[in-house]
Amino acid sequence: MSSVDRFSAELIVERYLNGVRIDSFLSKHLRNYTPWRIARMVRAGSVRIEGVTIELRERVRTGQRVEID
């Protein structure tokens, strides 16, 4: 896969999403992605909070930086 085909994003957690699970947070921002695909991305290590690889049960906090690659 070339770098043109790769998706990456950096999102900042908004106040109204404070305390939600990472999959719920991502589903609000990645509307074209199914819940299954989002869960798969998290399990594969493609999602990080503040640079740390996370698990699906993790919750986000206001102001945190969520990285997707």
C-alpha cells in the first residue's frame, strides 16, 4: 500500500465526549467506518492516545490527542 492510500488523523477529544469509550469516540468522527472496522483498528494498534497504544475498553478525556494511522 502506498503512502497515498494510507489514512491518518489526529483528533482532540471535545468536552461533550469526555469519558466515552474510544470506539464510541471514533464512531462520532469516522462516520463511514463500521463499529467492527473501528474495533479492528484499535486491536491492531493503529489508534493511540497521547502516543500510547490502547485497548478497546479505554476511555477518552477532554483535551487528549487521539492519533490514527
